[in-house]
Amino acid sequence: MQNHEILDKKGWGIGAKIILIAMLCMILPMAVNYFYSNHVVSQSLNEATDEFLSSKALEKKNHIEMALKYQVEMTEMMANDTFTEEMFHEYYETKVLDPVKSDRISNILAERLNNANGLYENIIFLAHHGNENTIVIDSFYGKVVGTTFPNYEVAWGEEFFRDPKPGIGIAFPSPSTGRPVLLTAAPVLEKESGDIIAVFQHAIELSNLAGNIITNDNDETTKTILINSEGLVLASDNAEQIFNLNFSEESQEPGNNLHTFFQTLKNSASGVGMGYFTLDGTENIASFAKSDYLNMYVITFMPLDLALAGVGKIKASISILTVLSILLFAFIIIIFSRRTVSPINMAVSYLKLYAEGDFSEKVPEKHLKIKDETGVLLRSVNFIQEKIKEIITDINSSSIELAAASEKMLEVAQDSSAAMQEVSASTEEISASMEELSASVQQISAGSDQMDTAAAKLMDNMQNGKTIAQDIEEKAVKIEAEVINNQNRAFQVYTDLDNRLKEGIKKAEIVHEISNMANEIAGIAEQTNLLALNAAIEAARAGEQGRGFAVVAEEVRKLATNSTETVVNIQNLIEQVQGNIRNLIDDANELLSFMATDVDNDYKLFLEVAEQYKQDAHVFYDITDQAAQMGEEVLSSVKQVNDSINEVNKTIGHTAEQANQIAQGTQDTAQSMIDINQASENLRKMSDRLKELISWFNV
């Protein structure tokens, strides 16, 4: 019951564990990759959105600047036209405007106004007189001719008259339409003095000019507005915002962050950047670009949720792909784990059968051919099944043989019991014969005691001789060891001395180097002497001027002579040293030769004597040892004879009693045979029990 409980206990299966661990190893990296991919995609799309809006804003700004610069160029070209200049120069001189010429220009301006499709509010020429500017030609066929304006209401005010050059002014509401208007103006100058005699001016409707650019988008996802440096909207596709929406104004409305965006815009050193603002309840992402030419800002924006829509789609795609990948990997892992765990489960099932005693089932041959560790496991289980089956079969056979042997043993025990009865009668006859031998054995015992005493005395003498021989041999061995040790020490001294002598001879070779150096010094001294002699000769030729040099040459010659003498002395000393070294080498070689021949031969002779001494002692020891052994054998034989006689005497004395005991023993043996019969019966029962146990196994 307990075995079944053990076999039935289960926890997490190995397949479930493998799948769980594999899933964790897969899901965790996939999760990290999922969040990282979302982050990278979001960042990339945000950067792409920023770049898209920035390029849009810069594109709009450039288009507006190009359009207005073109208008300024047109204004300048009209003001500098030769026909125009000549007409106004005549007017400046005569104070009378030629009606034909003025009508011609008026017709040109009217045609231009009509062809502009509402781009211009008006086009006029103003005659400048001091602080007054009077319209002398207009694009309405003279409807506003004669209207006078002070300087501050013409072009961009006094600044234009202080520095008269073509340009563009600030935007302001049109008095007639209320829409934002920009003035482009160019002066007509007097050739000689450079004074302003007239002003040519366009009133451009900014909404018309910028509107075409602002709304000229291929998509409807972005919007563009134009604001001035004060945050006021000047152009927008929503006309209600023009001159009504101001980004610089703070608002108490929740979520209104236009002012914050405007501060970001104003604080940008480069004039371009990104930001967020909420307009009409919609949060927008915006890019702005400042036009230094107009002193305005172009803002391109789009709803934030629209900008993030692409991010959401990509995140959804990544999520779907991640889930599909997890499902695919899970399917692969489950298939792989089943292929891996299936052989293990099979091994477990067979082991359960074997634990229950059923060894009849074998692992299928196809599973034994698996090449990995699970194949090794199944082959091991199969091997265990075969071996245990073989053992159980052998035990079964042995139990059968044991049963047969116990039956046979029972029969033998019964036969032995009958034989013991016959033995009991024979032992009574033996007891009578033993009493007759007892008297003869007592006489032999007395003679054997005397022989035992003599053999013991001889044995003591042999033992003493053996001990003396052993001491002699030990002393010989000790002397031999000391001789060998001294010989080795002498050889070591010889070797060390020989090495040091060779090393000393090698070091003494430096004397030859010193001799060579002395010869070189002698050569140098000789050359120096010749040089000094030549110098003295040259000094003598030089006369009085070479006297000082002659003294120096003489001193050098003396030094060279002294150096030569010193070198000669050194060479003499070197020869003496070399002679002494040669003598030392000869003496040392003679000493080494003596040690290598005479001393070594003496040690060898001494060693031979010690060896012969040891051999003689060993021979003596062997002789005494053999004699002692022979004595021991004799003594042992005598003792054995004596002991045998005594034993025979005792045996004979007790034979009768033993014969009686044998008779009693035979009876006991008969009883033992009965016990053996009972044991044989028990053995047969044990054999039957063993068969019963083996029958539990199914092989």
C-alpha cells in the first residue's frame, strides 16, 4: 500500500516545468522587446512628426517671404521705371502733372489691380511735399486722387522718410475692410539731391496673399497660421481668428495654454522650434518658424491625437506580432517538450510496472534507438528490466534446486541415524584394547625426558653463536656504510675543488686581457712620444712663437716615456702573476690527481675489506643460524616425541572413557539426525515460501 502511495504522489510534471521555464525565457525577452520597440517607434514617429511640421512651417515661411519680396521688387521696379521717373521729375519742376502720362499710369495700375484677384486693396502714387503726401495717381481712375496723408501714415511712417528705400511695413487693419493689410513702398528720388519727390505704394491684403500659401496643402491634417511679434493672428483659414485670437494673452480657461506656447516661441533663440497648445478644445502639436524679414511667425500645427494615430497603429501591429510570435513559439515549445518528455514519461510508466513486480513488459525497440539522453534513459530502464528478470529467474531455479536438496538431505539424515547405532557397539570393543597399551607407553616416556634435556642444552649454545655472528655482521655493515659515506664526501670535496679551480683559472684569464691592454697602452705611449717629438720639431721651426708649444710637447713626451716605463713594469708584474698562476694550477692538479687516484684507491680497498668482513660475518651467521635451526628441529622433534608419548599415554588412559563418550555421542548424533530431519523440513518450507514470493514477479 505504501509503495502505491509513493508511486501515485505527483507535483508539477517535468513537461509542465519545461514548458513553464521555456515560456518564461521566451515571454520575458519578448516583453522587453515589445516595450523597447514601442518606445523606439514612438520616439521615431515623434521625431518624424516634428521634422514634418518643422519642414512645413519653414516651407510656408519661405513661400510668404518670397511672395512679399516679389511684391517689393515689383513696387521698386514700378517706382524706378524711366517713364515714371521722368513724369515725376517734370512734376517736381513744373508742379503740374502731365495728364496723358498720369492717365496712362493710372490705367496700368487699374489693370494690375483687376488682374490681382483681390491681392491689392489699392495701388497709388503720392506726391511728397514736406510733411504731406497727396495721392496724384490711383488704381481707381482717380477716385481717391487728392487725398492727403501725413508722413506717419505713409509706408511705415517717419522711418521710411529718414531712410527711403524699397521695403515692406507692418500689418495693420484696413480702414475700409478691417482685414490685415501690408504696405509695400518705394521712393521716387530726385536725381541730384536724392530727395523724395513721390512714393509708390501697394496695399496688399495679407489674408489673400498668405491665405493661398497657408491653405495650399495636399493633405488636410495640418493647418498654418501667421501671427505678428505680439502674438496676434494675421492670417488663418479661420477668418474669425484674424485680429481676434492673440497667443500672448493669458486665459483663465482650463486647458488654455496658448500663452505658454507663445512664451516658448518668443524664448527660442533660433526662431524655430516645437510646442503644444490647445485650440478650440483640441490639443495640437505645432512647429513655428520666425520670419525676420516680416517680423512675424509662421505656425504649422496638427491635432496631437492625429499625430499619435500612426504610433497607435504601429503599437497595435507590434502587439499583434508579439502575441502571434508568443503563440507560435509556445506551439513549438509544446511540440518540442512533448517529444522530449514523452520518452521520460514512458520510462516512468515502465518503472512503475517494475515497482509493482511486472517485468514482462519491455521498452519497444524503436524507442531504444533515440540518440539523446532520453534514449540513454530508456535503454537503462530496459537493461534494468532484463537484469532483474534474469536474477528472478535464477532465484526461482535456485529455490527449486533448494527444495530438491532439502528432500535429499532428509533422506540422508534418516540413513545416518541407523548407522550411528552400529558405531556405538564398535566403540565398546575399542575401550578394552586401549587399557593394554597404557603400560608400554609409560616406559617409553621416561627415556624421552632424558633426550629432551640434552637437546635443550645444545639449542642454547647454538643460539649464543647465532647472536654473536649477527652482531659481527651488523658492525661490518656499519663500517661499510661509513666507508661509502666518507668516499662520497671525499669525491664531493674533489668535485667542488675541481670546479672552483676551473672557475679560478677562467677568472685568471683576465690577466691576459690586462697584458693586452698594457701592450695597447705601450703602443699609445710610443705614438704619443712620436707626436711629441714631431711637435717639438715643428715648435723649433716656428722659432720664438713655438717656444711655449715646445715646452708642452716636451712635457707630453716625458709623460709618454713614463707611461712606457709603467707599462713595462705592469708587464713584468703580469708575467710574475701568470707564473704564479701556472704553479698554482700545477699544484692544484697534482692535489686533485692524488685525491682522484691514491685517496680513492684507499677508499676502494677499505671498502673491499669491509665488504669481505661483512661477507665472512654473514657466512658465520648462516652457519650458526643453520645449526640453531637444526637444534630447534631436534629439540622440537624430541619435544614432539615426548609430547606424543605423553599424549598417547593420556589418550590410552582416556580411551576407554572416550569410547564410552563415543557411545553416548553416537546416541546424541542420532538425536541430531532427528533435528536435521526437522531442519530439512523447515528448509523445504522456506523453499516453498521463496517460490511464493517469486510468483509475485511477472517475468
